[in-house]
Amino acid sequence: MDKKPTTAPKGRQQPRVKIEDVARKANVSPATVSRVLNHPEIVRPELRDRVMRHIADLSYTRDSAARALKSGRMRTIGIIVPTLALGIFAEGVEALQNRLSESGYTLFIANSQYDQRRELQELQSLIERGIDGIVLVGGSHERELRALIEQAAVPVITTYVSKAVGGIPAIGIDNESATREMTDYLRRLGHVHFGAIANVVPASNDRSRARLDGIQRALSEAGIPLKPTQIIKADYSLAQGRSALRQLLNDHPDTTAVICTTDTLAIGAMAEARKMGLAVPGSLSITGFDDIELAAQMDPPLTTISVPAAEIGRGAADYLINAISGSPVPKSVLLPYRLVMRASTAPPRPGERPVRRQQARDQ
Amino acid sequence: MDKKPTTAPKGRQQPRVKIEDVARKANVSPATVSRVLNHPEIVRPELRDRVMRHIADLSYTRDSAARALKSGRMRTIGIIVPTLALGIFAEGVEALQNRLSESGYTLFIANSQYDQRRELQELQSLIERGIDGIVLVGGSHERELRALIEQAAVPVITTYVSKAVGGIPAIGIDNESATREMTDYLRRLGHVHFGAIANVVPASNDRSRARLDGIQRALSEAGIPLKPTQIIKADYSLAQGRSALRQLLNDHPDTTAVICTTDTLAIGAMAEARKMGLAVPGSLSITGFDDIELAAQMDPPLTTISVPAAEIGRGAADYLINAISGSPVPKSVLLPYRLVMRASTAPPRPGERPVRRQQARDQ
DNA sequence: TTGTAAGCGTTATCAC
DNA sequence: GTGATAACGCTTACAA
């Protein structure tokens, strides 16, 4: 490790060039320079050009702190994600940032590690920074959060869910409806013996909760409600997908379809199935959620729900930019998901599994 | 899509509570309130408590723009990553953010999409925002970048590489040495027929370039230099890992070891090998780089290089915090990587290959 | 059309 | 130990 210590360059040593310097060089008043920058159309073209030249010459840039102080606007948005480790959030953040950048906004990022207490602290810190808008994930938050946001009078939007909760507008998909649809699809394939693997740890993850609800309701309505032991609770790691499948099949060897609330869990489940010598989808259908890049590349490719993360990010940016400028904004934005049927699902094959199926589907 | 438009709440409508309000309520001068906040130890305890109570009562928070204007410090760091889609960057960013948050700093995030021109623009925007420090990735940048940074007199550090380039200190691993070690390891296993799959698209990716260099140099020194057709250039997608392996084996059917500069490429290569009926590691050894979560979960688990992304992020934070405060900082920080030997590598089995290959093709 | 000048909210430097 | 006061760099009435 190269540790030769040198003294760091201390902050701005050369005093920053300011508007007054430009004004002096251009022989105009600071106000004119400011106008050239902010309302070029009201400055005489000839003068404007001269000023602009000097601005470029001195490579002058405005001090954003001073601007913010004067205008009350930071041109800054904050986002708090549970974690960046999940590609789905990373993708949304990236899209958000790109769109904001186009509009001259900059993005503060913070992460809560799925800890609502910490989310509140980060929000506090963001608000103190004077952000003009805030992006959250999901609808499950600490009590104080709403008061904090209201007091700061900062526009807010929550993402990856579709229903406004507690007055906070949302942009995202209907998670419950998505897993309902997935469940129905599997039912139509002929499956009767289901299992669910859900990343409902921690409990604050309301997206996964909704996904699990969708599965449970669809099956209840179909008259084959899930028993508690048919629901394996996990976090979002691949390893837990593995152990969850093992546990599920241990308790319910007749399972023919496993619905996971996350691709990562599904991929773990697939890996375990392979290890157990179970053919997918021959002996066991497995489904995921999110449609991460890897899903399509699995062997077999994973049937899953595609979540429009980039659109969510862009939409959140647009929402906030409009809200800040006082433009009309929707109460919430429901984005479509897509059920992507690939090769990890198929009709169950009666007879081939330990347990008899009265299934009528042909192969 | 729920589109009922409502009028957005416009910016701060209630005037923000300021230091003067607290001062009036507490019957002290604004200066005292400021001191309570910034140097509590020099204020009479009794007075201090009273002021603090009123601060809490009004839930007063300091205006960061005004503070920044006065102090010249924004307590803000910026980072520009090529993309957030790569887990390795997301992990580093998260660690960076966590450490900064502990120290009262907030992180601006921007992404360049591997476009150096865009990196420069984002940097410009960050500097205008008055950031106190900047984190970059890699050592390959636009010409103007250095001048910009120097002029702004902002401490900077580049990450995921270990050598300071052009006066910009670095924190990360020695990528070239890592692949060298990987290559040597495979050589010791007995491999002679190598192939490399490198994500050297786009060319600005100097980390991958260094990784490829490591492979090439190690093999040159061993007297078995790689032919151009033994090097497949790719981007960083799994799909390209697949096609790269196919092309490689097409041109060089006798290949027994494939070194990839990225886990994702390696996983793609493994998937393709399986599809071609090639046993890994029996017929073909495959290695990755990064040690993403999935690597250990593959079947077989992937031999790879573990990159300490979280340490890089934390280290970058510490570096900048020290640099900003004028504390001594190292010229660069070389972090150790780890060669993680798992089951995707084994000694070559001469003679067994050609036959299998044919069988695989015919299927 | 351009210049003058008054703040924006905070903190540091002075007096007291 | 505490209070008045003067910046920090910019924008915008208002005046010219």
C-alpha cells in the first residue's frame, strides 16, 4: 500500500472568480452579467456577446450556494432507496438521474438499508440540504415521515408501487395484480399444488408483501388457499432462494409450481432444483419477479414479471419537475408490468412426480 | 393510468423558520443561537439548554445554502460512475454514501454511461454545485477534466484502479496483477491453450484493458502469447459472454481455459458451454473477475477475483474527508484483491476434448 | 436597456 | 459569555 503522505490541497485556495470580476472586465454592472446569464433576451445583443465572452474568458460559473440562498431553490432532488445492490433500484436511480440531469437538476442519493428509522434520518439530512423534491421507495414508512415532508413543503413521490398512501403520490406497478396474473397463468397451465417464496424480510418491504398477497388471494379465490407451510419467507438473497425451495419441497413434495417474489429467489430455487435432480419445468415450474438481465439467460429462461424500472425513474423525475414548477401533476401513475412467459414454466406432468395428479392437460 | 391532475404544492409556502425566529423566542441574539449550534461548549450551559429547547420547539434547521455561502463549504461530495447497472459500482457507491453520511456529508451521484464527454459535463455541473470533493472511476478521462478539477481546486480521487494517473490519486486494486495471477494459476494447473474474453468496449474502460494486459503479459512471458483471435472483445453483457465463447471455440477448438475480465461474461460463457455440451471444468476451465454474488452460486461455482468494492467506497470517502480538512492523505491506496478458487477451474484433460466437442455440435 | 442597492440566512469578528 | 455587525455572491426591484 502506497502510503507516502502528502499534504492535501486545502479547499479553494485561489479565490473563486465572481460576478463582480466579470462585470469589471466587461465594464458593466454585476446586474447586467446576472441578466446575461438568467434572462439573455432582455440584454442588448452586442453587450450580451461582450459579457459572454468575458464569462468564457474567466471561465466564470455562478456560485450555487449564493443562488440558492437568493432564490430559495437548490435545483436538487433527493432519493432514498433501500439498497443499491438490487439492480432494479440501480436502474431506476440511473434513469431518474439521467432525466434530472437533462433538466439541470442534480440528484442526492441516500440509502436506508431497509431500515425505516434510518430512512427518516436520511430524509432529515436531505431536507436540511434544501432539496426541492424527494423520491422514496414503497409506501411503508416511519410515522414522522409525513409530518417532516409536509413541514418542509417539499414535493414527494414514492416509487415501485402504484397506490398513493397517506397523501404521497406513487408511480409504479400494481404488484399484487402482477402476481395474481402470474398465479392465474400457472393455474391455467393446470397447476394445483403451489408454493410461494417471498422476500418479506424485512417487514417494511411492502412491494413484496403485495406480491405475496396477490398469490394468496388468487389461490384463495380459486379454492386452493396456500397453507402457511407453503409460504416460505426469505430475504432477497439467492442463497435463501435455495434453502427455501428445499424446505418447501421437504414439507410439500407434491408441489408443482413455485412462485417467487423476486428473480433472485427464483434463480436460487432453480439452482437448488437442479441440484435435487428436479427438471425445470418438467417436474417443477418456477417463476420470478423483476425480469433482471439474468432471468432471460437462465437455463431454462425464467418466466417472470417485467418491471419498468427505467420508466419509473423517468416518471418520478418528470413528476417532481412539474410539481416544483407548479404544473399540474397526476395523483399517481400506474405503469404496466409485463408477464414474460419463458421456459421455466409448463403444465405439470402427472404421474412423474411422487404424487398423483388428476391433471387433464396433455403434453 | 390514474391521471386526475391536481395542482402541485408550490415550493416553500410557509416561510422557513430562521435563526432570528429562534433568537427572538429565546430572548437571545442570533449570534448566540448560532454558537449553540456550532460551538456549544462556549455557551453558558443554562442558556444553551434554553436555546436548544426553542430550537427543538420550532424544529428549526439551518439553511444549508446560507451556511454554504458563508463558509464556502457545501459538505457535499460528487461521484460519477460509468453506470449503476453493474453491481460492483452500486456496492462501491453505497459504501461511499454510508461513510459520507456518518460524517455529515451528502452524496451527489451522476453517471456517464461510459461516455467521457458526458463525464466531463456531469463534472462541470457538479463543480457548479460547489461540491467539496469528487470521486471518479478509472484513470481514463477527457483531456479537459484535469484542468477543470485543478481550476476548481476540488480534491479528487479515482477508484477501482490503483495507480495515480495525471496527478489524480487512486484507490483500488491492481487489475493487471490480478489477471496475471489468475493466468499463472491456470498455467500451474497445466493449461496451455488459453482464450480471453474481455469487455474492452468501450475503449475508455481502462480497468478491463489492464485486466486484459495482465493476461497477455503473463502468457507472453510464459512463451505462449495469445493470438489476436484468442482474444474476444465484448461489452459487459452476459449475452456477449455467450457469443464470445462460441466464437472463441469455433476458432480455437483446442482451448482448455477461458479467462474473462468480468463475472458476467464468465457466466455467459458458462451458460454457452453448458449448451454446447461442454463440461466445466472437466472440458473447459472458465474464470471471472469481480466476485459478484452470483459467482459463488453458479454450478459449478465460479473461480474469480474478488474486488473489495465496499472498501474502495469507504476508502474514497475517508480520503476526501481528510483531504478537505487538510489532513495528510496518501498518494494512492492499493487494496488487495483475492483470487477465489472455486470449482469452475481444473487441470485440462488432454485427449478428451475433440470428441466431446463433436458430440456437442451434433446435438 | 442598464445601473444601484437591498437583501437572502448564516457565521465570524469584533466590542462590551 | 453575549450581542451587534459585517460580510459571503447573487438576483431583482427600483431608479435612472
